[in-house]
Amino acid sequence: MKIIILGAGQVGTSMAEILSREDNDVTLVDINNEKLDGLQDRLDIRTLHGAASHPSILEQAGGRDADLVLAVTNQDEVNMAACQIAHSLFNTPKKIARIRSAEYLSHPGIFTDEAIPIDVIISPEHIVTQHILHLIEYPGALQVVNFASDRIQLVGVRADRESPLIGRELKALREDLPNVDTRVAAIYRQDRAIPPEGNTVIEPGDEVFFLAARENIQSVMSELCAVEKPGRRIMLTGAGNIGLRLAQTLEKSHYHVKLVEHNAVRAKQVSGQLDRTVVLHGDAADEELMHQENIDSIDIFCSLTNDDEANILSAMLAKRLGARRTMALVNRSAYVDLMENTLVDIAISPRLATVGSLLTHVRRGDMVAVHSLRRGAAEAIEAIAHGDKTNSRVVGRSVEDISLPLGITLGAILRGKDVVIAHHDTVIESEDHVILFVVDKRHIREVEQLFQVAVTFV
């Protein structure tokens, strides 16, 4: 596939890195030469210095025969103009744009072929907000992703010493929960993937990813870690796009929300946009302020400013002062890796969350959803099986007869309205939505090929 990526920021560079490793012809464009320095050799891509929305630059990037234009600069207007030009001058088949402004997003009717021709809109703020809401809903979870229109969920938890399953074989899960069907998709022990077999013994500290129907998630979590009721008292810091959007969503769900903003003008502005949220002008790193606002009674503290260091330090302070659970928005990949086993319970990476959503629309085969897991090291995929046994590698075959690469787990299926947890003798039917866990992303191309039908399929 020939792909043009506009914008060499964190998302654009991450996409270039991922897609170049998957046998795609990638050209990365940016107006800042410093961002492009060294990328061409390091990532095996072509780089081009220039304005992303200029027709001549798009033509030099290969716009006339590009399969996809991915516009992820930090300016909505540039992204929209680039997609318009790609459509009008080059008739590019697929155009994806990152749009941040709520003003544009609140008028979806403008994004049509007759107006601004964008096929897929990606909103990082919306993606991150949903990610945080899932973590609030399931205290104790490290990551929660939805599949099959929210009918199936993949949840990652860290097994603790008090868990009923500690020191026992994985097959004991069925004995403890005879009426709940679930599938453990992956186990990580000290950052090493352990194949989840029936005789695998769960140890304290294991990171366990499992699939289950939404209504069964809490039951399975209770076998692996301490399950708490979702807390109602939440403190957010940073009244930017994400902080404001999250506060608006939470207050509608009857959470008790406090929002701390250091800029007085911004604090006054957002207070007029919120109905039930208490907006405070101050610094979340101010220990006296935190004591005044009863930080020790806060169930969830979430730091969402644009400053990684401030987010990390304020979350650590909140935890030390008694907040039950802390999260911090962290953009730098190096910081995300360093924060494991610190006072901060969860580091939220907007880049990884956004990249997963973009991959949904880039993968070959009929992919409904792609989620990036474990700081980008693994992926969970929802793919639709098409065709029949004569032209498909999966339809009409049982799970044990499908040639899955090592480290790929076929975990669950949505068949019509029914959730089916996949076992070795489960047979895949045409139009099934199949959920897979990919431990080693080097096998992504093989997974795509499994779900591509032969040319004889009509």
C-alpha cells in the first residue's frame, strides 16, 4: 500500500514506524526539517520537507498514485485542506484526518465528498476520554478495550497475592466460575509473554489479559485482583480539551467531580460550560490546596495537563496524600515506560490510543477495530470473516484447524447478537466478528492474510 503521512509529530512518526515495518511504501511530510532528520534512514521511509496542504508537495509525495492520505498535523485546517486537495486533484481513494476542535466535530455534515471530503475523522480527545472512562468504570484494570459494539471487552489486570487464582492452574477459572465463559488471551510475567495454557499457574504480579462478555467482566476480575466499586469522587487537573470533555461526561453520570486549573481565565471560562463540576483555580502540586480539597477522600485522581512532568508529579503527590487511584496523561514514550511500578497507577498515552484507532482503517482485510496494548508492544484486533470454506482461510474451520502464528490467540466471536467465547472446537462462520490478541506484531501481516478472501469471492 502506498501511504502519505502528513505531520511528523508523535502520531505521524509512530504510524510511519509501524506501517513501514509492514511492507508499505510510506512517505512522511512535515514543514519542520528538524523533525524529519534521521527518520528516512531509521524507519526505511521517504521523507519530504514542505507544507502538507500545498498541491505541489502532495504531488511530490506521490499523491497521484497514493492509496491513502493520513493527515495528522497539529492544525485541523491544514488536515482538512490536504484531504480536499488529495480528493480534488488526485482522487485519492481514502483520506483520514485528525480533527481536534469541537467546533468542527459538532458539525459532521461538513465532512462529505460534496464539502470537505474526509473518509475517517480521528479525534484524540474523544479517544482518550473514552479510554479514561473505561478505567474509571473498572477500578483495578490496567487497560480496557471494547469490541463488537461494546458487547465484548478485553481487560488487562495485574494479579495480586489475595486473588483466588494465585498459585492455581488457569483451568481452575472454569471451576470457580462454571456459569461464566471467558478466555485468557495473554499472560505477561516480568515483561515476558507466557502462553496461556490450561496448566499455566498464575503468579502474583502477572499481567493477565482476558476476553469476556461485558456483563461477565466483574466476575472474572474478582478471580484475579481485588475488585472495588467504581468511585464516585473524582479530581481532574487541567481544563484543556480532554479535561473539559471528561468533566462534562462524568457530571452527566452523577459523579462528584472537581476540576483544578492553574490558569484563572481558563478556569472561569470552563466553569461556565460545566453544570455540576466544582472548578478550582490553583495548582495540583500545591499540597495545602490538596489537603483543603480532601484529597484523601478522592477515589480517582487524573492529571490531564499538557505538561508530562507536572502530570506525573501531581499524580504521585495525590497518591502519597491518600488518593485511592491515580492516573497521569503522558505523551513521551520514555516516561510511560519509566512509570511502571511507581506511585502512579496508570500512565495514559494519547499517542498509543490514537495510533490504535488509525490502524483500524489502515489494516488489510475487513478490520472493525484495532487496539494498541502494552505500550504498543501488542495489539487486539476485531476482524470480520467473509466467504466460505473454498475461498477463506478461516470460515468453516475450527479454531484448532486454523494456522494461527505463534503468539496469536483467537479469543471471542460476535455471531449476530450472540457472544461466543472461542474454544479449540469452535467453528468460524461467515460474517462472524472475530477477536484476536497479537502478542508479536511481526505476525500482523499473516493475520491480515487470514481474513482476506480469495479473488474468486464475490
